[in-house]
Amino acid sequence: MEITILGSGTSTGVPEVGCTCPICTSLDPHDNRLRASALIQTKGVNILIDCGPDFREQMLHIKYVRLDGVLITHEHYDHVGGIDDLRPFCRFGEVPLYTEEHIAHRLRIRMPYCFAEHKYPGVPQISITNIKSDIPFNIEQVEITPIRVLHGKNPILGYRIENIAYITDMLTMPEEEYDKLKGLDCLIMNALRIEPHLTHQNLKQAIGNAKRIGAKQTWFIHMSHHMGLHAEVEKILPPNMHFAYDRLVIKP
């Protein structure tokens, strides 16, 4: 298995437009963060998690491959704003999106031309498969287990794929979901900033949840510039926890 972190930043990205703080003006490439997304490659299957507004830029730096499925965590723009840019990947055939029914409904409302019965030339050839948080499913021969998490009070999805899990935008997780995360080789999970936030884990909460889940390695994503400089804050993390960064390749 190979995991490529396409983007490790929060909704505004880093640098944030108009900001001149030390993080946004840092020359360290680890401090430049596009919106959160990842490409999972295993058993010859290529799975994209989220497709945000930076998707086109992210994929310019990645080998051009067929996308066998796109897992959507939730409907916020920083996670779905790049769906139209799936067009080049439709040369391999239709690209299936996997998401919950209510999210699928909202995507169809926002982008009706992508799901019209009679599409005009150039429109991305995509479909939606409805999934449920309590029922595992497969993309080709790869089993996916949805993980229910709460983005503030908003229920969204994380995903377990074999022995890795990807969770973004979480504040809390229902107790019964922790059992789905036993025996992980790699956990990729959000940590927005140092200070508490109403809808996202801060660093202390993320470290606490990572310890409870007990993956062999944890990589934090979805950081804002309020997290601080990558090189400095990385020093305070436990030995098996790290900050992810754009274009990081993880091989659990």
C-alpha cells in the first residue's frame, strides 16, 4: 500500500491569503499546505479521498493513473470543490463517487450538469454510489469501512482501508466507532491548531485520540497556520506521531 498526502491543510490553505504571519511567510515547503486530500493505492486499485478546490494542482505532481473510486467525507467546499476537475480521469471511464445519500443529494443540487440524464460534451463522467456509515463496501477487491465521526455536531465520515484509516474534520467520535480502528498500521487524522476549536480537534485532543486508537504510526493533517511552524511543533509530538505535509508518501 502507498498513501500520498495530496493536501494537508485546512479550508483556507496555508499560506492564507493576506496573512503575513511567520507560518504563511515561511520558506519551508512543509509549511505550504493545500486543502486536505489523499490518494490511496493498494492491490492495483487507486482510491481518492476527497476532491477539494486544489485537486487539479495536486494531481499535476502525481503520476496520471485511473481513479477507481472517490470517497467523500462530507460536503464542505474544501472537500468537494474540485469534482469538476475529475474530467481528465474520465478518459479511463466513469469515475464513481462514494458518499452518504444526503451528501449525494446536495452534490446533485450544486452541480446538476454533472448528473444530468443527457450530458453535454466535456462534462465529467461521474456517478454516485450511496453508502451507509454502518455497512462496509468494496471498491474492486478493496474493502472500505466507513467511520462515523462528528464535525462539531455535523455527522461526517472517515474511512478505514485495510490497516490504515483516514479521518478529517473530526471533533469527537461515538464510542462504538473506536472498535473499527483496532490494529491499525497507520492513522491519518486531523489536528487543526493548538487552541481549542468548536468543530475540529486541536492538537491536544488529536494526540489523545491517537493514543487511544493506538496505531503504529499517526500522521496529522488538516492543519491551519495557527498550528505553528512545522519544524518547531513537530518536536513536541510523541515518537510515533508526525505532522503530514503535501506530497508526503507513506508506505505502512
